[in-house]
Amino acid sequence: MSELDNDLQSRQHARHLVRNAKKAQAILATFSQQQIDAIVKNVAQEAANQAEMLAKIAAEETGFGNWQDKVLKNRFASLRVYDAIRDMKTVGIIHDDPVQKVMDVGVPLGVICALVPSTNPTSTVIYKTLIALKSGNAIIFSPHPGARQCSWKAIEIVKRAAEAAGAPAGSVDGISQLTLEATSELMHSKDVSLILATGGEGMVRAAYASGTPTISGGPGNGPAFIERSADIHQAVKDIITSKTFDNGVICASEQSVIVERCIYDDVYRELEAQGAYFMNENEAQQLAALLLRPNGAINPKMVGKTAVCLSQMAGFSVPTTTRVLIAVQTLVSHSNPYSREKLCPVLGFYIEEDWKAACHRVVELLTNEGLGHTLVIHTRNRDVIRQFCLEKPVNRILINTPAALGGIGATTNITPALTLGCGAAGGGSSSDNVGPMNLLNIRKVGYGVRSIDELHAPVNGTQSHPTPVSAADNPNHSILNDERFHSSTSVITSPASDTGRADDRFATTNVGIADEISEQNVERVIRQVLERLVK
């Protein structure tokens, strides 16, 4: 009998992994919370112990980023994620309300198929193993072909650690005969309960098309808005720190910078002082020709390279101290790489007249790519923050922090995660930073508390009346309701005024007739305020 072809062997291998995982998960489902927690703790500790080794082999194999930052990512994926999930109750009755007489029971999903990206290969394996085991699931990894060796090394480490702490064999495993057929077999298996997809857009689409329930990340295209009241030095430092972290491969990192014209000169000087290089038009065109493939996809040859390396590839030279390349832009389109996701230290740069124009530019950029993902604002103005939070089509809005690290929950208190959901707006099923609770079904238990006769009974003869709601009671009221629009005695400026840049957008307007409030005067005030806002 002839030997099976490689694609058939890999399919059979995938089926074998699923069978083993299903058996292992059935045993995991009987474990107590203490047993599950002991397994998770051991995996986190062993992964952290191997963080540097895994970082070095990942950088060497993929050519993306730098190993020093990958160490931090591996430690984040192990220790920081573990700290966040350590005390979660995920086994049995996870919530019991004796007053309302309801209970929640955590029910593991079963076997999870996990897709691993080449940009964060080892850290993703660590993170997904922890959240899968914490929720009582078995997990099978399908690494990216460009990161198979380092991913498999990470899988071996977490697999051994889980089994050493009592996990049944098969709870954690991965495809060693890596083919598209094997990955497809996993995704279409009736015994796989969920696909946890992090990776390229094509693979994520294939996951959803498989018919198996899927939770995924999505492409980022996060704008960074520097508003006039911001601490410009710190804002620039945060942006460059983020965009150069692991050479920009984290999808939550900034992809463009938007500034108000009144602070453009200050921001420009600060960017140059901190290592940014503003490309001229020819240089920007040379680099743009390399950032995307002819089909519009990201060119992997440009991913995770340094700014100096990128300039050399594009055919121009920059100072050796250059950390980020910047192209001043005015247009947003799918064919303009500076208005799209760039997994390398390159930024588009947009100058807008005021914060309202910046709002429109943010939405335009996110609509172009990155709906549902992330944006970052650098400001001291709480009203601007509120307006952005109410209106922008993203699920992570970060304030005064490096986006790459804030979005994953490293420099913020957002849930620590390396799969960042984009929700319905981004074509996904979850808007969360994905954690163990996303990998559980919640069985609802409710005691009977009223009879059908009580449902038919009249409601005590009382009639409810609607309660008027004023703007002051509504946390979603417009910025135009701010008290600064209505005071007739003082002029309030933004916190930027102490730096010499007075913010007159919220300045008051004198009615002109002392102590008289009439419909005509109110309309005049509103017109004057609106004229001020569009200046």
C-alpha cells in the first residue's frame, strides 16, 4: 500500500489531534477550580521562565521586530494575563444571587482551534493557552507557516507545563504537519467548538466561512489625535514608544497622527527632536510603492523592520538615529498606504483646523480601515474626550498612553489580551479584549418567583408617569450643553492657555441685555457659539 500524500497525512494528523483534545476536555470538565488554577499557574510560570529564549528564536525565524521587546510581550502574555485571570471563578456555579434567586454556571465550550499570527507567534500561544485552560477548554494551535518553529517551541513549553500540573494529555497541542489542508480540517471539524482567530485578514475570513463559531481580532488602523491642550512632549514620546515597540507589529499601534494646526509647529519640532524623519514627497512615494502588495495587502517584507532599514529598502537615506518615518498626507483612500494599517514604524500625518475637523478625519480613517479597533487621544480636555468616546466607531479609546501597549492592557487597566475584538462594526463577533469569560457558555438557573395568576393580576391600580430628563441628568448630552456656553460673566479657556495657546472654542458670549433671557437672546447665543466652533 502506497504512503499517503502529505496533504492527506496532515488532515489525518489534525483529526487525531481533535479526537485526543475531545477526550482530554471531557476530563478537564470534571476538574475543580483549584485543579484548573494550579494548571494555569504552572503554565504561566514556565512560559515566563522561557520568555527570553522564545523571543530570540521568534525574532530570528520571522525577521519581524526585535527580541528585546518580544521578551516583554512574552512576559505580558504569561504573567500579566495570569494576574488578571488568576482569581476569576470559571468552574461550576460562578455567580449565585439568593435575593433574585438566579445562578450562573460556567460551561466550557469544548475544543478550541487557535490560529497563530507570525507577528506575535510565541506570546499568542502563551496567552491563548492560559485563557483556554482557565475556562476548562482544550486547545489546538495552527501556527503561521512563517513562524512554525518558534510557535511549536512555545506549544511544547505550555503543553509540558500543563501536563506536569495535572492536565490530561491532549489538552494543549498543535499541528506539526502544517498545511492549509490540516488547518482547514481543524476549522471544519464538527468536534471543534470555536475558532479563536488572530492573524491575516484572509485567514480570519476563512475561519468565519468555515461555519464554526469564531472569535477574532481584526486589522487596526488607529489614529492618534494630539489635541491643543495635550502635553506635546509626552504625547510624542508615547506615540514613538508605541510605534517602535517591536518595530510596530502590534495591530493596536498608531497608524497616523492628527494634529490641530495651531500646535503643528510645536508637534513637528518635538517629533524631529525625538527621532522622527519627515519624508519629502518623492521619498514618501518611493516608500509607498513598497508598503503594499499589488493586491492591496500588506507587504510582509516591510513588516517589523526598523525605520533606517525601511528607508534603505525604498532607496533613500536617513540619519542613523531615525526611529519613525512620517509622510504628511491630505487624502484617505484604500490605495493610500499612509491611511491604512502599517505594521512597521511608519506614520501618516494629517493637519486639521480644529478638533471638530480632527473628529471627521478620525472617522474617515477608521472607515477606510480599522472599524471597531482602536484610537488614541492625547489631551487634557475632558469635554473632547467625552465627545470622542460617544461618537467614534471603535471599541478601544485610549487616553494619553502608547496605543500598542494601552490597547492590549499593558499600560491601561483594559483586560490584558492579544486578541482584540472589533465587534460587528469590524466584521467580528466580539468587541472585547478576549479573555476566559469569552470562552465559556453561561448556563442560567432561575427559581420561580411568581405565578401565572400574579402575571394576570392588575398592577395595584397605579399608573406610572414618565419622568422628564434634563441634559444634566443625561451622561450622553452634547458638548454644546457645557455650562461654559451659558455663563455670561467669565471666559474659560482650555488647560493649554498656560502654554500660550488660549483655547477660545468654549469662550462665553455676552447676551447684551442684562438679566434678560428671551427666546431671541438664546438663539443669538447659540448662533454665536456655533460660529466660534467652525472657525
